[in-house]
Amino acid sequence: MYVIGIRRVATAMVTASAAPLLMTACQPGGTPAGAGSSPSGAPVKPAASTSTSGSASPSTPSTPSTPAASATSGSPAHTTTPSTGAKACGLPDLKASMYQAAVRPDGTGTGAAIVEFTNVSGKACTVQGYPTVAGAGNGSPEKNRPLKVTTTGGASTVKVAAGGKAWTKLTFVQVQGEADGYCKSGATPASYPTLVVGVPGAGAHQVALTDGVIAECDDKVTVTALSAAKPS
């Protein structure tokens, strides 16, 4: 009787100690025990979810796409000047000459002159813009006397074929009267055996008038853009 009593007490103690294990083995909803913790016992961070709208979750911010045209910084999307298929003329490519214009202001000075540029390079090249003009200073560039230039007409790229020509017209303030003449402004007329005519990108060309010297007033000149059409 005493042995039977001891066995009953031991059985009751085993049953009681197993009850907490059975309670933790099954959670409401069928979730296995320990699903909310790592083997170390630390809470497990839930995986990031994606919203039903298709946008990225906060942990993966979207990056705006970059247009292909802006991939190279500072590169223009297009060029505004059509390609002529020829390089720009350089100083050795052009030979300059100058002669009096047929149409010029009334007076006894030079009035106007045509400067002609011939492409002697053997290949087509281009010129563009308005020349600069200075009175040559007896072979010394430091003594050149720049004339105040007023431009007229529109400028465009001119393709000059090998052996071809481009022109500009220079119109001066005309000298009046006989002998040394006079200027309407009261200034003293100036004369230059040669002029230095600068072509944008193609250097400075010293050129003499084929029939006399340049005589002008006020050191002013009106210049047309370089052109494929010969002016008068």
C-alpha cells in the first residue's frame, strides 16, 4: 500500500510538469512556438513588404531615370550650324588682294575697296564673320592703327572651294577736295600704303591696294560679312 501511494504521487508530479510544455507547443491559430524569435532569443525583424500600388517600399527608394541626351555633361543636344564637310580656313590657306570698289561714296579719296581672299590650300575650307581692319604701321605690328569697324549685313559660313574666292567690302569715310583733301569732320585725312585685314580664325593679312594708297577720314570703316558673292 505504501509503494502504490508513492507511485501515484510520482505520476501526478510528471503529469503536472508536462502541462506547461503542452501549452507552449501550440499557440492560437496554429502558429508553432518560437516562430517570433531567433534561435538566440532575439526578435526577428519582419521582411519588407511591397505595396499593392507597385511603388517600392521605403527601404528601396526609387531612382529617377536619366535621359540619354544628358548622359554627357555639357554636351549640346544638337548643333545649330550645319556641317559643311570642310575645315575652317587657316592663315596659310588664304591669299589676299585688294582693289577699289566700283560703287563708292563721292569724293576724292579711296571711298571703298574690295578685299578678295583666294583659297590656295588645295582643299575646300570655310570662312565666316566680319574682318577687322587696321592701317599697317610701316612693317611693325605694334604701330598698326586699328580702324573703328561698323558691320553690315548678316554673317554665315562660306565654303570656299580649292581655288575659289570669298570677298568683303570696306567702305571708308570719304576724303573731299583736291590735293591733300580734307575731312568733313575737320580731322586730317589719313593714308595707308597697306592695310592689315583680319579674318576670324584665319589670321591677319597685310594687303596693298592695287591702284594707289588707302586715303580715308576719321579712321572709320563699314565692313560687310565675308561672302561667296562678289560685291561691287
